[in-house]
Amino acid sequence: MKKMTKLILSCMFVLFLSIVSFPVSADVDDVDLSITTDAPGYGWIKDKVTIILTLKNNGADDVTITFPTNQRFDFNIIKQGKTSPVFWFANKIIFEQIETGVTIPAGESISWSYVWNQHGNMQFYQLLFPVFFGKYEIAGTVVVEEKVFTAIGQVSLSPFFEIF
């Protein structure tokens, strides 16, 4: 009789959990990713490019997102008109498989930045020499369990800026 009572109570508890919804987080569709740089253009070779990825909560409620690893962002830098990246942030980096939740308050944002030295990392020779001047696209992603956020930014490397 005790076993039957425990079984019935367990079934009722499971049924209760399936009917009742607990508010976990607001909708992640209210969150947007943007990519910017700290300047509109840069001198070729001399200047370092600060790339900023920002995840903004445009909603009226706080949003909790869960990162499946300790990687927070990723991006590629691709010369305009080309398809292969010259730089990939996460190239050859191993990330720990640790879930982490982050709450973004309503109307607030979280940002990450990376300083790029205008060198590629996809081929060995790119580590030694800077990329060629011109316009580049920055394709960024933030992967969370709830959604994959993507954005495109641009950066211009000009040989006409003062380089020495």
C-alpha cells in the first residue's frame, strides 16, 4: 500500500510540473547582437582595430541566457568580395565545456572586445605579415542554448592614413 501511495504521489507531482509553468526568462527574441569598432577607419599596418560585440536586451524584462561553454563570442574577418576568412577569433582555441548563465537586465547590454593587430591567423604566412589594405566584413556570433545571435560589421584599412 505504501508503494502504491508513493507511486500515485510521484505521478501527481510530475503531472503538476507539466501543467504549471515557472517563469525562467523573458523572450530572447528581444535581444540583439551588434558589432562595432572603436573608429570608422584605420591606418593600414600601424593601427590596432578594437572590435566590440554587444548583446543588448531591448525588452521590458530581464533575460537570462545560458552559454554552453566558456566561449562567449566568435567572429571571422573576411575581405570584402572574398569568401574565406583571413582571421578567425576561435581558431585553435579550446573552450571548457562549462555552462554559465548570464542575466541581461531590461534595456541593458553586455559587451566583449578584442584588439586585432591586422594579421590573419588562417595560414602560417598570415601570422608573419599584415593583411592587405581594403574593406573587411566582421561576421560575429554569440551562441547560447536558447538561440544563435549573428551580426555583420565592417572595418576599413587604408594606406592613406598616417602609418609611421
